[in-house]
Amino acid sequence: MEKRNDQTISARESRKLSLHIAICKWCKAYNKKLQLLDKIFKKTLTEKNAEINEAEIQDFKNKMIEKLNF
């Protein structure tokens, strides 16, 4: 999921990831939280007319994951 968010993944990787998310409840929950965080970050940054700094977003995600005990 992190690789998909950082860069483009192949069609094969995308299919494998989709299948895994469909059967793994932990990854499904993590994926939902990751999508929500991305949506919040992009909305907040857009509202403030700031440039999206992917490194800062990733750093924040990592800190959130640590706090959520993932």
C-alpha cells in the first residue's frame, strides 16, 4: 500500500494487492485509514494553498502508524 502511494505499481502488483486487501481484515482496515489520511492531508493542504510535500506526508503517516500500534 505504501509503495502504491509513493509510486506507480504494475498491474500485477495492483491485482495482488487488491486480492490481499479483500481477504485480509487487518490490511483492509489499514488501507481505509491510509486513504482517509491521504484525503485529509490533501484537502488541508489545498485549502491552505500549500504545496504538497510528499516526504512530510509520509513522515506524518509513519508517526501515526507508530501511535496506532500498527
